[in-house]
Amino acid sequence: LADGHHLLSGSEDRSARLWSLDVLPVHSLVGHEDWVTAVSFSEDGSRLASTSRDGTVRIWDAADGSALLTIPLAGASDDVAWRGNDSLVIAAPSGAPMLAHPFDERPWSVYGEGSGAPTSMHFSSTSETILATYASGHTLFFRPPLREPSLDLTLPGEVFSSAIHPDGSRFAVGDLTGRVEIYDSSTGRSVRRLEGARAAITALAFDHRGGTLAACTENRRILLWSVEDGTLRTTLEGHENQPTTLAFTPNDRRLISGSADSTVRIWDPLAGESLLTLRGHDAAVTALAVSPDGTCIASASKDHTIRIWRTHRPARQ
């Protein structure tokens, strides 16, 4: 717009959104004593969970940013995800996925045995499945309440990132050579190899419909492929250092990326355009989460903080 502070975007759903180009974080969450490794919104969006290299899990009120609970662990944890509104899937210090119940007296459950710190761990709330991958290529796939893996295999290469399909039927891995491959989570067989990445894969994310896979690469690009046929649809460029984390908004119309350049970017994945750059962190962005209603983004950083951003408000159609 003419004021230089707003951007009006239109969509195929006949809606328009007015975006502020001067976005500031609604809350800065301070309390972790080392860099924050993961963030996750609860199913109803009221709470935010975070893990850190300081060996704690913290739970925050997403509305006002207040600290609700601190859970000490035996060591650092690199991943956390909500299971509903009152349970957490945590990467235990041993590397094994762990189901925690911070608000009641139910015993915690540990799934399988870890292989050291996982390079990536994911929980799919729609399929109730857990995926854990390790640098060695060791891959574990769980279907709770069973505590032993339904799939236990070792993949080739040094696996650096992974993602689980929303329906739990497939998962994707990326390695340090730029290999991106999709596997069947029942058989462990390769379904498709995706071409086009020419550098180490630093993060992967499926969209919520499961039709698109996005990947961050060490050479500062973000690639988006069709899951159905493996076609490389879009390449996004703009970060000044390698992107490190990805998240789609619930309606899949926006892709959020965080980077070692300390910024968060909002992209239109169909048009291949960067819409907004969010600045405020003092170090690399390490993790992202989008609230279930799509109105807030939580970003975690090596600066030991979490920031919650409200990035848009409705505009007249």
C-alpha cells in the first residue's frame, strides 16, 4: 500500500488479508538458560511447550506469555510436540521418544531405545504416530500405545532431517548430501526420491494436506515438491544464511521459515514470493510452530528466547 507499512494480498478463496510490514512480537518468552530447540502449540492453541539445551521442558500460556510449568529432564531435549491439550511427546535425553503427562499423575511412557540424540522427532496428531530419526540413519516408527517400534530400520547416508506425512503412511528424510527420499512407514521401502537439492538438507515439512513436501537447504534455498509425482514446484530464495526450520499454516496458503540469519519469513508457496520478514531475535532461529487457528507464529532461537508473533488481521473482502 502507499503508506509503505502494509501489504494487501488476495487468495483464490476470494478473501483478502491486510498484513502489517512492521510486525513486532506480541510476547517474548524468557526463562530458558540455553538455546531453545523446539516449540509446539497445544491442540486448542492455549498453551505453548518448549524444549532447550538447558535440560528443561517449559509450558507457557500462549495468550499472555506467562510461564506455567517447568519440567526438569536428565539432560538436553531437542524436540517436543503436544498430544492433545494435556500430554507431550518429548525427545528424552536418551534419544527415545517419551510420552509425558505434566498435569496429572499418570506414569510417563518411553518408546523403544534411543540411539543418542535424534536429529529429528515428529508426532502426527492426525494419525497418532511418532517418527524418530538419528544421524546414523537409524529410524524408528511408533504407533502408540505400543511401546515397541512398528518399524525399525537403518537408512543410507547421514540423516539430518525428517518429516512425517499427516496420515502417517509415509515419512521423508533428508541427508547431508542433499538426498531427499520418501518411505512407506509400514514396509520401510523407498516410495520416491526427490531431485533438485544440491546441498545438505536442514529441515523438512509436509503441508497439512500431505500433497507438498518442503525442504530447507544449506545453500539458503527452500524447495517444494509434489509428493504425488516428485515434481519440483517452487524454489524460494531470500534468507541471508541457511534456513533451519519450516512450518505450514493450517490452511497451507503460507509457509513459514526460520533461519540462521535470525529472521522469520512468511512466504506464498504458490506464487513463490516472500511476503514478510520478521526481525527480533538476536541469534539463529531454531524452531517454529503455528497456532491451530493460524493467527500466531512461535519462533525459538539460540538467543534463549521464544517470540510469539501475530502477523495479520482480517481485511474487508
